[in-house]
Amino acid sequence: PVLDLYPCFQKHAKGAPLFFKQDIHWTGRGHQLAADEILKFLRSVHYVE
């Protein structure tokens, strides 16, 4: 299975930044959003409870 985070990041682009201005690394908010989406995905495919 593959999880595309782009739609989620696009949906949450407004507000605090998801990426640092000087490079492409995620901010704390970006990491939290990614972690939440990954956990939701893993639960949906029954990899974790």
C-alpha cells in the first residue's frame, strides 16, 4: 500500500507553515500532520490497532 500525503498537506496549507522557508523539510506542524495521517492509514489497513 502507498499513502500519498500531498492531498492532506494541500488541504491544510493555510495557517502555520508545514515546511520551513529555507528548505523542503517539514516543520513540527508538518510532522504532526504526517504522523496523524500515517496512523489513520495504518489503522485503516489493520496494521495497527
